[in-house]
Amino acid sequence: MKQFGTVLYEAKQRVATITLNRPEQFNAINESMPEDIANAFHHANEDNSVHVIILTGAGRGFCGGYDLKAFAEKPGTNPGIQDMPWDPMLDYRFMHQCTQNFMSIWRCNKPVIARVHGDAVAGGSDIALCSDIIIMNESARIGYPPSRVWGCPTTAMWVYRLGAEKAKRMLFTGDLISGKEAEKIGLIYQATPLDQLDETVHQLVERIQGVPKNQLMMMKLMINQAYENMGLANTQTIATLFDGITRHSPEGVWFKQRAEDAGFKQAIAERDSGDPILGSKN
């Protein structure tokens, strides 16, 4: 067992398991986690014993997104929020690096199977959707609620997995959907009852792990290149810029202030209630 900050790494019998490890915080993303993820996947890439990787989370959830206690509730500025007037390129530099760290999952030469036993929310869905194949607890939830206010999915994987119409349905509403529904609309590969999740993941991993590493690498690169040719990098550039704008729009400033005043859970409840966004000028 190795530890890369907030991420654990273990390898045996051709399989590496990479675990997001902030269970008390629902594996929420702090400032160091994106780079910790990238470091773990770089290690897996260089580990010649490994043919396939399982990505999961410690505790009861996969990942609850960026740590809003640190980024939204805590008063003052931080890497995700600036005083006005804000510098969009300073914001872009920080979020672009986070996105590239998440994309280390996508760009890893080895297949990555996401084992999603609990909710994958907001930035947590970004992490899961960078995986090659997702197997999910049918009762767990996935979605991007910050698309209502205070976020834009910087990896843009929603559109590449769902197509335009279904991606718009998810991001216009910010709804969380169950693993069962996620499988139905084609967002993930398979949903299964929680007590069958490990066996389902194991069966797929066992089938993959006997394939030569060079064959797996070629298949992954070939498929990924099709998406790169569609303009994935360009889409992520504008998504990352928009993400910064959402946090500094009038509504974004309201959300930050509301989180400071009432706590981020209350601010989220009001944002996601379906009522008109408080503080909105639109």
C-alpha cells in the first residue's frame, strides 16, 4: 500500500486499486487531491505489474465534489474565488490544472474501471466520468448540481458520454439521478445492487487483466483519439473558463455569501430547491 496524500494505491495480481481517501469529508476534493490523483495514476502507468486499474472511494461515498466547507463556506478568498474585480486567467490556471489532473485518468495507458458505491456528485462526477468504464451501485446518485449556480463541469464528459440532448437535460436541471437511471440513459456501463458491486467489478477486471498491456494501451488510445478529434481539449478550455465565470457572476457571488452566512448546506438547499435563484438578476 502506497499513499499519495489524499489517495491510496495498492497493486496485486495485475490490478491496481486507487482509492480517494477523505472518508470523513465524503472524499470531497481539497486543494491537493487533484494532484494526488494525477500522481497515483502516473505511478500506475509506470507500474509494469499492472494491467488494469480500479478507481473507488473510501467510506460510504465515491466523491462529494469540491470541499465547499473550504471553498464556499470559509470567508474570504481562496483558489476558487476572488474579490472583485477578478482575474479570469488566474482562476483558469488553477482550474485548468485541476482538470488536467482529473484527465490523467482518461490519459492513463491502462483501462480504468470506476467502482462507484456511493454518490458521485459535482466534481466527483468529473472524476468518475474520466474513467473508461463505470460500474455503479444502482441506488447511489450521480449528477452535477452546480450547473444551477457556481459551476460548469470542466472535463465536459457529460456531452461525450450522453450526446447533446441528454447532457442538456442533466446540466439544465442539475439533477442527481440513480445508478439505475444512469445506466438506462447510457451515462454509465452498468448499475448493480450494492451487495453485487464488488463481484461485478471483479468479473470485468478478471476478463481484462489477462490481455497484454500493449493491446490494452492501443485499444484505449484508439478510442480516446476519436474523442480528441471531436475537439475535447477545446471544449474543456471553454468549460473551464465558464466554470470561473459561474463563481464570479452575480448569482455566484450571492451563493458564496449565502454559504458564508448560512452554511454551504443551506445555500445548496436553496440553490437546488427549484425556486428562482435568490440574488439573481436574470
